[in-house]
Amino acid sequence: MDPKDRDALLRWRLALGPEAEKTGSCPSLSSLGASADTVDLKGDDLEGLDDALSFVYGERSAGRGGSKPYLPKWLGALRDFFQDDVIALVQKDAIERKGLTQLLFEPETLPFLDKNLELVTTLVSARGLIPEQAKDTARAIIREVVEDLRKKLESPLRTAVLGALRRDRTSPIPIARNIDWRRTIRSNLKGWDSERKRLIPERFYFWPNQRRHHEWDVTLVVDQSGSMAESVVYSSVMAAIFASLDVLRTSLVLFDTEIVDMTPVLADPVEVLFSAQLGGGTDINRAVAYAQEHYVRRPEKTLFILITDLYEGGNAEELVARLRQLVDSRSKVLCLLALSDSGRPSYDHAMAEQLTALGIPCFGCTPRKLVDVVERVMRNQDLAPLLASGDTKGERHG
């Protein structure tokens, strides 16, 4: 056989799986072993790769004996054959196609899994299936992923919020390290001495030496229905960061058809996630009513962030009326159709149009972009240029 034809047949055979040999027109894997190096493998690795993929994508379970493989060994084989992004994809397909959720919670399996956001949502959504002896391991995995997300997001969010809040006032305390050089120069340009080429300021401006506590109230109301799982993870992380800033008073409410007020524990996003009930229906109106009653104390200094796909299972007319009340009270209201790094969000377009007509921006948003959004809101700047720039993800309204 021509080497090029043999190479092509090997790739097709691996793609189609063992069932292809039953047709009688496809050579056996062993007869194509001479071309293993074209797929960066040794001849004796082909069977292992074939078994690993057939377990997930074949018509029968993997393994020449037809039984499910030992998961740690199977996960180890994936790492031998593929890069991280492919491993994560195959793991996802294994969970969905082969019902492996229960097996993934076994104590000997958990340490082998790729620690990523998708694994966290899987562990949280099915945490009731986690055996007692694996709960500590599962919690440790969730904490590791959550802390990694927090490290990436905390610094830019703190900088944005503190920067926005301190730039709207000056301090009477004349301390050199607190000089606001930009404002001092801008306000004293008329004192420019062209002959000596120096600025002679009439007045110096200073940053305040201390921050005031609870300058803004930030309330996050988060849909915990199954489609919003990734948003729940990011929301818990962002709420924890908000709560760490003494200039903000932060509250977090999770909801489906019931309401879970996570404000007392929002400093620990892992505790929040283990309290979440991913899945179920949705009563947005009820959740907004609860948050409005308990956490909108001074509307003009309230940032009210509703995170939902807007598929309302409760009273839609009351929801719109309630959100109109918030807008009329001068609360800053945002509707995030998704808070995630995933693709285009799915949402109720008709409801989004109604909220947009009230002046409530509705858009999908990545966590990093939310940092820019919050900064603009606290600086009392228009969000339209940011939303029009295409930096927010997916579709948007408003």
C-alpha cells in the first residue's frame, strides 16, 4: 500500500473507531501500525488511543473486553495523548454521553481531573452525589479553581472601584504623597511661565488620606437555574471581591423559584457555591422584590446587578413594574444576560427589549469587562460607548 494512502487510512480509522473494521472495507488498526509516527505515536500506542476515544465516542464501551475503563487510568491516557484543551473537551463529552458524573466523584478519580470552571460547575450541580469520603477533595478542587479566578480578577476590580470613588473629591490635608498631580497641573495651566519653562501653581489638589466606608451599595441578584451555572461561579467570586472593599456594602441573592440570601457568607465563594441549587425553575420577580426590600436602602448610591437569562417563570408584568420602580428611584440597574467567558448568551429577547425601554442595559458580559462597567457606573459615565465597542460578549440590548 502506498504510504500516503496508509497514513490517510490510519487517520480515518482512528476517527471512525473500531466499528469501521466491521464494514470489511477498512483495514485493522494493527495492519496500519507502520504509520503511527505520522500521528506522533508509537505502534503500540494506537490501541490505547483507540480505547480511550472509543469509550466516549464509540457505539460500545471502550476496552477490548467491552467494560468501562478504570477512570484514573483512562484520564492518565488522555494526558498522554492530548493537550489540556482537548482533555477538557473529552471529559465533558464523557460526562454527557456516558453518564460519568457518579464515577467522576470517586476519591481515586477526582485528583486526576483537570481543574477548570467546567469541573467546578459539575461538582456543584451534582454535589449530592459526592460520596462522603470524596467531599473534602471536591471542596479542595473547587477552592483551588475559585482562588485562581479571584487572583486574576481582584487586582483590576479593586483598582477600578477605588480609583473611581476617590477621584470625585479632594482632601484638605496637604501631604506631599497625596498630591493629585493630574488635577493640579490641569487646573494651574494658566500659571505656566514660558520664560523659565515652569509651572507656578496657585493651588495644589490632594487625594483624600482616608476612604469613607460603604460609599456604594452593590446588590447582585443571580439566577441559579441550570443554564446559568457558569454565571453563578463568577458571581460568587465577584461578590467576594466586592465584599472585601470597605467602600462598598455588598449583598448577594441567589434564586430559582426560591430565594437563598448568601450575604452572610459571601466572603467565602466556596461556601456560596456549596449552598447553590443549580437547576430548577425561575421566579425573577420574587427575587428582585426580596432584594429591593432588604438591600435598596439609598437608591441613588445603589448598583443593582441582575444576572439572568430573563426567562421568567413568575409574574412578568410585576417584574417589569418593579424594575421600573428601581430605575425611577435613581438606582443604577444592570441586567447581565450572562457573566461568563462562554459564547453568545441565550435569553428572552422580548423581556430584554422591555427592560431596555426602561433604560436598563441588558448584555452578556465577561468578568473582566464587568470591571470596566462598574468603574463607569461609579464615575457616573455613560455606558453606551463601552457597550457599543463590541467588548461585551454576545448579543446585547440597550
